[in-house]
Amino acid sequence: MQECVPFVVIHVTMVAMDSRTSAPPPDESRYFLQCVQGQFERSARIVSLPDHIRTILSQPKNEIIVNFPVHMEDGSYKLFKGYRIQHNNILGPYKGGLRFHPDTRLDECKALATIMTYKCALMDIPFGGGKGGVRCDPRALTETELMRVTRRFTHALGNNIGPDYDIPAPDVGTNGKMMVWIMDTYMNTAGHAGRSSAQARVVTGKTLECGGSQGREKATAQGLVHCLTEWARDKGMSLEGKTALVQGYGNVGSHTAMILARLGVSIVGVADHTGHVLNPEGFNTHRLADHVKKHGSIEGYSKSQVVTRDEFFSYKADFFIPAALQNQIGAREAKLLQVKLVAEGANNPTMPDGEDELEARGIDILPDVLANAGGVTVSYYEWVQNGRHETWDLEEVETRLEKAMKRTYQRVVDFSRENKCRMRDAAHALALLRLKQVYDQRRIFP
Ligand code: NAD
């Protein structure tokens, strides 16, 4: 068996730090973590969470940092920094995505891992919360370099991940193909246990050919649309003829746009890391997705009007779907938005002052832990299928997902009405109550 590697720093003399990984303002990811901790405190008060559970959940169980060298195609060696944060595993193995982004930081991973603990608890999935990533710009790497970074990172994590211990998945900058590289690296290096094909469960979000689940790629978007559909039903609103703005046109954003378009919603504005575009007639969401696949961004897409960020946020529509990064909607953006609903595909896109402003203006929010939980839900289905050596058809996955999303949506709405609190507080409170049940019975070791 490979040794456990809780903290690895590899010193290599021939290392030039990657100039493409310039640092963001040092306090941005700290602020993100503070936002998540503030939300935790609010919901902990609502459910009168005992102090000892509050203390345990206030910090991750494990914080793993690895520095690893990669041989680049130009012959140089570069040192990359990777993280895996294991927030809590009282309900089951740590679970959460891997983010490959130039701004990936420890505090960002801590915040995202905490969110995963709540999400799994809220959905009543037997998983805990984890998150990780590598500080790199995947767009600036060749395919070979990306594979080397992914494999070397997996190797550096060693048996800190595992099919019954910690199970990564795709997030920003990662995809099914990279999950397969992780699976392959793990199975080739994890000792005798790696001989079992059930070890493919070490990672979810894999390609279909390599053990992925039907419906996983679009699962986060599909789950979000189930919540949005339920919200519209509650309001007595039909989706046909409505309009939406989508920020981020990667996995979550593009699939949400395509599913909504099928339901008659016109996608009138789209944004990504290269800019913001509008089309009052509504974008052809599939053609735009093909453009992004081919060119890496929405830039250069014909039939679109390039606008500023402020013009994008202030464009009148029914729904705003943030599906990019955290901390996108502050008070300023919330004042600009002319929508009825913000449905959070991204994790923590709304900052506390943004949430206050949206609430004051009567704009509803479907919070991330509920709205984007379809991804981890189908990841769980993938993990179950791999363990049982089964393949479920798309209909079975979709039926299960729809039931899970609608049931949880209703529980959150009911709690929020009964306790006169925000949907976000209700979702977090329900998650904390689930965790408390287990802590109350297991108590604290020894
Ligand atoms: P992705 O890498 O596929 O797409 C990210 C998108 O965001 C890209 O279109 C990118 O151009 C855009 N973007 C990046 N920086 C931006 C900026 N500053 N302004 C505007 N757009 C920007 O990632 P994804 O998997 O679609 O994840 C998007 C969000 O959804 C993240 O917050 C992620 O944590 C969350 N999420 C993803 C999943 C999943 O299953 N992939 C599940 C739950 C939550």
C-alpha cells in the first residue's frame, strides 16, 4: 500500500514557478470563506446547534496541500500547488469537486468543502464534504501537460483519496476526461486494492465509456431546472415565453441554458470569462455550446451584441442564472438586476450584501446547496452503480434525480415558511439538523 501523504512538499531545484498562475488579491478567497462561515452561524442559531457540533463544523477535518513538479512540453519543470480539503465525513466518505483555476486557494477550497458538507446532508446523500484543486490555468496547458498535472496531483494525494474515503468529481476547469485520468492513476498506484474494478468509484463524473453515469454531465443543470420549475409552479407562472441571463457557459451554464430553451425560456444574455453578450431574440443555445467547445469561450460568436458587465446585469429578464464563480453578486450587481429570480448554479455567487439587496427588492433566490445539488446527487448514483457493477439507463437516473430535487425543494420551502427565514438559511438549517442527528447518537470519540 502506498503511504498516506498528509502534507507533501517536494523540493526540486530546476523549478521555475508558473508565471501564468499570478495571485489574485490575497483576501478574496478569505472573504469567500468568511461568507460561508457567516451563513453557517446564521443557520446554527436558527436550529440552536450545540456548541460542540458548531465548533467541529467550523473547521475542516483535514487540509492537504501538495506541491508537485511537472515536466512541461518545452522541457522545463514547473511546480504546481494542489489542495484537498476534507471538511466532514460523519455521514459518509468525503465528496466534492476538483477545481483547476489560476486563483485556486486554500481558503476557497475550505469554503467549497464546507458547502459540500451541507449539500450532501441536505440531499440526504451518505457523503461528507470535500473539495480541492490545483492552482493552474488549464487553458494555458497543452493536453499532455494537463494530463501530467492531473496524474501527478493524483499521485501526490496518494491514498488521501479513495473509493470509500474521499471521492473527487469535476468542477471549474475539470471534466470527465480528467476524472478518467485520475481513476487510471489511482488504480495503477493504489496497490492490491487497485486490482478491483470497483476502485473506479474513486472518482465520479467519469466519461460514460469509463464507468460514468448516464445523465451526470447535465445533472447539475437538470437539478437546477427542477428547482426553478417548482418555484415557477408555486408562483403560478409558466416557463414558456420567459427570458433568462446565464453567467458562465461551461458545464452548468450551457446545460442549464439548453434545458431551459427546450422548456420555452429564451436565453437573452450570456457571459463568461471573456465578456458579456446579449441577443434579444434569444440565443441558439446548442450552437453557442458548439462554439464554446470549439473556441474555448463565447468570444466571437456571431448574432450577439457585446455589452459591458453592468449592461449585462441590468438587462431585463425573468431569471438570472449565475453558473461561473463565487462572489459575483454584491449589493451593486443586486441593484442592477431586473429579474424575478436568481437560481444559483455556481457555489456562493451571491455575497451577503447582495443577498440583503435582492431580498429588499423582492427578488427570490434558489440557494446553491439546493439549486446545484443535482450534480452530487447523480455522482452518488454513479458511485452506487460502480459498486454494484450496474448500468442504469437515463430514464432511471432522471426519475430518481427529479424525485430527489423536488422532495428537497419542498422541504426547504416548508422550513423557510414555518421558520420565516430565507431559503438559504432553511437549506443550511435542514443540513445542520441532519448532521446533528448523527452527532447526537455517535457522540464524540473517545
Ligand atoms: P466550467 O469550468 O465548466 O465553466 C465555468 C464557466 O465560468 C466558464 O464558462 C467560464 O468562462 C466562466 N467564468 C470563469 N470566470 C468567469 C468570470 N470572472 N465571469 C464570468 N464567467 C466566468 O465549470 P462548471 O462545472 O460549469 O462550474 C460552474 C460553477 O458551478 C462553479 O461555481 C462550480 O463550483 C458550480 N458547480 C458545478 C458542478 C458540476 O457538476 N460541474 C456542481 C455543482 C456546482
